[in-house]
Amino acid sequence: MNETAVMSHQQIRERIATLPRLDIALKNTPLEEARNLSRTLGGPRIFVKRDDLTGVALGGNKLRNLEFRLAHAMKDDPDTLIVGLDLQSNSARQTVGACNKLGLKTILVLEGRRPNNVQGNLLVDYLLGADVHFAADQPEQRAMLDSLAEEVRTSGGRPHILNDNPMFDVASAVAYLEVTLEVIEQLAARDLKPDYFYMSSSGKGSAGIMLAKKLLGADFTMQAICATAEFDLPSRTARIANETIAALGLDIEVAEDEVINTEAFVGKGYGIPSDAGDEAVRLFARTEGIILDPIYTGKAAAGLIAHIQEGRFEPDDVVVFVHTGGTPAIFTWNELWI
């Protein structure tokens, strides 16, 4: 395939099917038009891709990724999966749930201290039966991953450290390449095409949507809203897109200058709610009954709302907001809603 070639949905799905995969997530999630939200904002047509409804352990975008990550992990025939993530990680919750379905034990090494009041994702981690450990920082977390893996081996177990899985980034991009196909097909059933995608992404999921745009020869805009300021977003997103291209056996390239991602809505920092994000959570809840979270999707929604208020859209533009989940965080930050 060359730079100008266009692939069909079927051809793209055939490429995706060449990768090892498990069936864990509920896919073809609903695409819901947010008419009240659009009316309130005086903005374009807004459709919400409900990837908060992917099933296991309260759902979310990571379950789609885990179908590829865990398929690669299962090549080693593990009985224990070990992963290091953030204290209130959505990924941790969904990983434990997915491993339960596969009959695997899960050990979590979470960066941070165990709070006195266990809430949100951490509460669900315990409910799901994870063996939870805490690390003060990333170096300690890495050391604990390795030492826990050695303990499992010493006791006769077969560990797999998910952080070292080569599909860790690519799986996210492949998953959202497929989600883009779902959305386009769902809109086509209504005689519509997407003009914009908005998504909370630090470069993995949005790389998949960018790749879909390129492979399909589509003209929509992929606007990512990052929840952290720790990455060089253009280089990270392009790198992940190009690693995904290689994994799928394609010969195109995504350049850094094609990436549209902003840190403008991070607020005070990663993992800290923002006023604009909190207001966006309330607005989605009170106009559509859709629950966002204040850490990821709320900040992405704040970006969408700000762009509508800036007059960036025409009334008939079709904007797809990808709801990546994260609902348990509303309980961690319960004082915001009272």
C-alpha cells in the first residue's frame, strides 16, 4: 500500500485480524446523539461514543486494548499477571476484571499511598480480588514489579509483567482504529459522516483514530485533549501510530505535524480535577444523564465546550465525543458534586 491508497473497512479489519486477540470487551458500543447538550451549548450536533459501556468491571476504553495486550501475554501461559499503574488507575480496574475472566491472578503495584478512605477505582480493585501493593515512586514501582515476579517464579508460578508487553501502546491504537470504523458505520446508518472526533488521549487511542483517517482517506479532524503535561504529544502520538502501522504490515507514515492534541485543559496537573472539567461533568450529567469523570473525560469535554464557545463549528457539523469511561472517579472526588 502506498501513501495515496485508500483501504475499505473490510480490508482494515482483515489487517487487525492478523493480530492475536481475545474476546473480552463488549464492542459496537452505542453512539448516542446528545441533543439537549447541543441545544444548551448552541453548538454542533454532538454524538457520544459510549465506550464507558464495554462491560467488564464497569467498562471503559482499556478493555478493548486488553484484548490485544492479554492475547500477547497468554503466549507465555502465565498464571499471574503483574502490572504497575497509578493509584486510581482505570486501567488497573479493567485489567483485574479481564484477568478474572481469563482465570488469572492479578498483582497490582500502584504508585502512591493507600488512602484512609478507599474509594473509586481502588475500591473496585479490592472488590475484584487483586493483590494490591503500593510504591512511593516509579523507580520503587519498577523494582517491586521485578521482585514480585521473582517471588511468583520461586513459588512455582508463571508471571507476566504487563508493563513489558510490546503491545502496551499499539493495542490502544489498534483498538481505536476499530472504534473509528464502528462510529463511521453507525453514523452512515443515519446518513451522516463525522467532521470531528474529540477524545481524552495522551497519544495512544488518538493515534488509532488518526490512522483510520489516513487509511480511509477521510477528512475529519481528530482533536485529542490530554489530561497530563508529561509528554511531547506530537512525537509520542506519531511514534505510536507508526509502531501500529508496522504491526499491521502497512507502509504509510504518520508525521508529527499531523497530530492535533492539546494540554490546555490539564488544569493544575494530572489526576487533579479542574473547574472547567468539573463543570463539564455536571453539564453532561444534567443535560444527557451521561456520567463523565473529572480526571479524563471531564477535561476532554471541557475542551469541546470551550471550542464550541469559541465558534469553531458550524451548526450542522457532526462532532463525535469518545467517552472512554472512568466513572468510579466521581466517588473518589465525591465532595465536588455535593
